[in-house]
Amino acid sequence: LPQLGPHLPPRLTQQPWHLLYCTARDGFSLRTLYRCGGRPGCPALLLIRDTEAQAFGAFCASTIRCSNSFYGTGETFLFSFSPELKVFRWTGRNNFFMKGDVDLLMFGGGSGRFGLWLDGDLHHGGSHPCETFDNETLSAREEFCVQDLEVWGLA
């Protein structure tokens, strides 16, 4: 978390973060993640470690929630640690920041490709270059298996 500090919106850098959800404690379920997601409008940090020990994720300026359409703001970004931190910010080309239902959580999009997606049981996901963030593939492969997942929210 400390490495991401300089990349967060300035108003958030002095705030305490709290672990809202983690697979080790809460099990693997996107429904549970939504339930534990924190206060509406509360920023969230999603951290994933895959089975190849790659770490990556997304920062969202708003709560991760179920939605029928894309939501979020241009403060949203994707990141990976491989081996050093890389941050992929909003390009301004579209507003496909994040969207989720009980079967799929997505960050970034365009031309049918998602910057980061996770399935409903949070065991599988994928990452592709997308227009929203002009990101590289965050994981070693375009599809990955989740080992640990955490959501941190502001107090």
C-alpha cells in the first residue's frame, strides 16, 4: 500500500485504510465482496495476488458495487507490481471505469476487452490492454487464477 500513496488523489493520502474484504477471511465470493464493500462513495483499493505470485489491482474513487452500467471517475486507475510498480491512468477515450454484477466485475473497457475482470466466485480473472487505461496486461498471462484478493477502503 505505501508504494501506491503518491499515486492516490491528494485528498486521500493522509487517510487511514481499513481491510474491508479478504478471501482468506471472508471466502471467495463476489456477492460477499459487494456486501463488505464499505460506505457508498467511499474509495476502494482492490489488490490481487495470482497463483504465479503476481500482484496487481485497481484503485476506485467510489465503492465497488453491483451496477447495470459503468460507473466511476477519471481518478480510477489500474496498477501492477511486476517487479516494480506501474500505474495505468485514465486515457479520456471512454468512461468504462468499472461495472459489476453477481457473475462478473470489470474495470476498463473498449472493443470488447477489459483492463481487469474477475468472475463471480473470484477464482478466475483476466487482464487485457484496454482503451480506458491504455494498460499492459497486468498479470503474467491474459487469464489468471486468484490466490488472494483484498479490498481496502478509507475509514
